[in-house]
Amino acid sequence: MAEALPFAALDEQKFKRFHWLTLFTTGMGVFTDGYDLSSIGIVLPLVLASFGVNHLTGIESGALAGSALVGAALGALIFGPLAQNGRKKFYGYDVMLMAAMAFAQIFAPTLWWLIAIRFVLGIGVGADYVLSPTIMAEHANRPDRGKQIAIGFGVMWQSGAMVAALLSLLLIGLGVSPDLRWRIVLAFGAVPAISVLYLRRKMPETARYLARLADDPAGAARVVEQISGAPAERVAQRDRRPFRRVFAEHARAIFGAALIWMLFDIVIYSGILFGPSLIAHSLGITPAIFALLVSGLFILPAAWLGVLLIDRIGRKPLTMLGFLGSAIALAAFAWLHDAAVAVPALGLLLFGLYNVMIVAGPGTTAGAGILGVEVSPTRIRSIGQAITVVGGRTGASISAFVFPLLFGILGEQGVIWLLAATSLVGAACTIFVIPETARRSLEEINADSDVQVARAGAD
């Protein structure tokens, strides 16, 4: 007879009120992440003009666009190890930091002050990228874990980006001056962050952390009962295996997940650079309208498509097909480059198709932070997730700092061909570096049952 997995009571629960509340509590932090990281692109020309910078290239522009991304990598490296001492213990500090720094942007006296503020803001974003998927996954039930994280991370991130564009358009309609407009847009990121601070501090610690790391079986049993509504029949035992040993066993999958996230972020963030420059100007619309148009017509529907597919067809097929479709759309964009510029509707269609494929595919899996938490056992989960976040932020930083230079060397068409090739690499890597995790218990994925943990700990 197969051994009963230690958190079966959580895994086999139906999706209920607790899961909805968890989704909202974690998702609004991710909504803030999407708002904060996308809003700077919408108001970037206004910010630079306000501080007397007359060009969108150079160190100031790159530092402003990328400072929060670099900060996010640092935040992941800080909060990954901290979360080994408690998920809930640090939950809420991430949104507190994001809220404080978002509001501080309104008072930035110089461009470099704003860059510094956004760097610290990014630390909060990186902390949230570690904590939110980890907590959501450890509380989630088995059949709906993918959908829950995909909504809480993928859909909510894109919703935050759309709200940033809507607010910018509203302020334009109200006749707000450009200098005040960018300050309001950036500072508004404090609002969604503050909205979930209380809920985050009240969220229970995860049963998996309490049992496996904190050696608190009674606390773990209480959380299981709170979620399931019935007393816990059994409590998982502490994982006493040496950290280095567990990490060595799972390092290949963890670094594989980090690689997939890095490739996704290179492709998605670089697309933000060439899309508006090629299409928005040709259509005669502002970057805010362009962002809203692309989000409403392509990105948000694609995010929901990913939600529908992630637990049905699995993580690997969805990721691979998304990368492959992105490569085809980008190759078509590069091949038809001159026509796409001359006929903006064609450019918008190809750009939209690329967004649908990259968002519905790897954006729903790697970009939503699912892979790292699923391929890491509880003993090392927050560290594994931190590594994958650093991988993603490295890709995004490459886009922010390196790709503007490549635009000058290769031209727009050459860069789009390069992104198509990067997507193909992503599809190939997906086949070899990550396991399939859909509809499987976290303990089944990671050989993390009580018997396996006890046997390994005794060796």
C-alpha cells in the first residue's frame, strides 16, 4: 500500500473561502508589483523631461528603468533565507516597504534620488516574489494550485499594469501637469500595497513550514484544521536533513526553473522596448493608450487563457508551446518589419500574437513564480524560490540595460530576430531542465513524504 502523503488533508480540499482570501491577500501584493514595475515605462519620458534629460537612452534612462529590477534581485536574496525562519513572520514587511517607497517617489528632488527610491522599492518587490508564491503554494490544494498561483500572480500582475495605464490617461484627461502627473502615477502604487497589509499580518503560517522546519506539530495541526474544517488525522514530522544535501539533490531543477524565468523575462521586457517605438507612434497614440490597448486586447485575455490551461495540459507543454509560438510571432514580425511599420494594424496584430503566446505560456508558469516553489521541497523552498526570482530579475535587467545598446548595434529588426531565437532556446530548455508538476502534491514532486524524509535524515 502506498504511503499516505503528510499534507493530503490540504491537497485534497475543494477550493473554498480560505483559498479565495489567500488569493486576494497575496494577489494584491503582486498587483502592486505589476503596477510599480510597469508604471515607470508609461511615465518615463515625463520623468526624464522633468529633470532636464532630453533623451531616452543613456545611463540615466537605463538606471531609472532597471533600478527596481536590480533591487528585486537583492530583495529575493535577502528574504529567501529569512523565510526559512518563517513565511508569515516576514509577510507584510514586503508591502510596507513597497508602499513607503511608492509614496516617497512623489517627493523625489532629483533623478538620482528617484532611482535610489525605486531601488529600495524593488527590494520589497523581490521579497514579495519570494513570499507570495511560497505561501500560496504551501496553502493551496493539489488540483487548483496552478490556477491559484496563475491568477494571483500572472493575472494580478497584468491587472496592476493596466491600472497604471488607466490612471495615466485619467490624469491626462483631467489636465494634470506632466510634472505632477508622473509623481501621482508612481506614488499611487502605495494604495494597493496598503490595502492588504492587515490581511497579510493575519494570515496563518503555513502548515508545511510549521511541521517541516519549525518543529511545531501542534501548530501545523491547527492550520490544517482551520483550512480543512476537520481535525488533522496525522501531523508531518520535522525535516532534519542537512540543507546542503537537500539542495544538492534539487539544484538542477531549481536552476533550470531560474533559467526558464530568465529567458522569459528577456523576451517579455525587451518586447516592451520595441513595441511602442514601432507601433504606438505609427498609430498616432500615446504610450499609455498603447499599453492599455495591448493589455485589454491581448495580455489579460492571454493571462486568463493560461489559467484555464495550466492544470489541464501541464506546466511543460504550456511553457514550451508558449515559447515556440512567441518565436514564430517574433520571426514573422522581424521578417515583415517594414510592412509592420508601414501598416500599424499589421504590427499591432503580430505584436499582440507574440504577447498572447509569451504570456499564456511561460508567463503563466515561469513568470508567475510557480516552477521554483514546486520543484523545491519545504526544507529549502524559499531559497529555491529566491534563486528563480534572481534568474528572472537577471533577465529583466539584461533587457533594461543591454537591449537598448543592442538596438543601436543591431537595429530594431535585428533585435527582434534575436528575441525570436531566445524564445526558441526557451522552448528547447523547457524540455530538458524542468519536471512536470501539474496536479501533483508538493511532497510527491520532491520525494518529500515522511518515510523518505525520516529515511534520509537517518542516513
